[in-house]
Amino acid sequence: MDISDKLRYYRKQNNLTQQELADKLHVSRKTISSWENGRGYPDINSITQLSEVFGISTDNLLKDDHLLEHYEEQSKQNRRADKLAKITYYLNLILMVISYCNLFDFLSINGPMLMLLSLANVVLFFSTYADWDRYKKNVRLVVLTVTFFILLMVNASVIPLNNQFFQLMKVNNQVEKLGGITGEVFNILLRSTCLTVIIFFYPHKSRKKKNDSKLTQP
């Protein structure tokens, strides 16, 4: 009996409709339907909840080759995402060091190119970051937001030290001036975002990924 048949069997045995089961798991009825029709698989958290609702062991539900293959593939994808998140996190750290060295004239690197690299890297980082559950708590979210705005003010306060910016402001071309101001504002936002990533978003393994890894171990 595969997982879809088991879910249907135990749901009916417990006299539950799909909607009633969905309410207990805080998912939609459509999700329950897709599980029972073999169009999708419950994640490990849902498997744990299902075993509690049905009063059976998780092992009972997990005895399905297709489900274990699904978790194994998911675990591989998670490990790849974890690895990429760590690479982009440390690359972000390196790019920030270079950016500030460039800002204070310790290095002379093309500013727009550095900005584009930092932007692409931070976008890639957020696309692979998985531990968003840590920021569901209001306190952490408030601390993160306050820190971001403090970093914004600090980065804005170092503008007088940016010689390249003030040299650009001396040109007569108003379009160039506007471009320089826009670029500097964007740089301040980007640096503040990247520093916030460094402080708050070290890519720890999420609880879900740890559980998935345990399932795929022999």
C-alpha cells in the first residue's frame, strides 16, 4: 500500500473528511486531495502530524519506496541549496570588504561592476536561503528591521568620505549628477542589505532539512 492509499484508508478509518483533516494540519483540502491522488507528497512535518492524528507510527506511513525516493531527492536538493547559500554568504562578506576598501580609496575597482556583482550575489543568496522560520517571531523581525535602518544611517553618514562621489558632483552635466546620486542611494541600500545578511542570515540548516536528512539515512 503506497502513501496515497494509506492516507485515504486512515482518514476514512478515523471518520474524517478531507476538509476536516486539512483543518487539523492547517493545509488546504486541495493539498489533502493531491496527497491521496498521488499528485504530491506530504513533507516530514506533515507526516509527523498525520501520524499523531491517525494514532499510528511515522514508520507505518513512511513504508513506501516512492515516498522515500522523493525524500531522498528532496534531501539532495536541500544539500545543494545549503552549499550554494554558504558560498554566496561568504562571497557577500568578501564583496563587502572590497566595497568598503573601494569606498575609502584603499582599492580602485569599478564601482558599478562591484555593485552589480553584490546585487546578483545577494539575490542568489536569498533564492537559496531556507531558514525563514527563524523570522516568524516578531521580536527577531523587529531587531532585524531596526538594525537595517541603523546600518542605513551609518552608511549614509560615510558619504562625505566618498571622494569619487564628490568628484562626480562637481561636473556640470545634470544627468550625470542625477545618475551619481541615484547610484549612491542604491549603493547605501545595497551595502545595508548585505551587512544585514552578514549579521542575521548565516545559512544554518533548517529544522525541516535536518529531519529530511534523518529520514534518508540508512
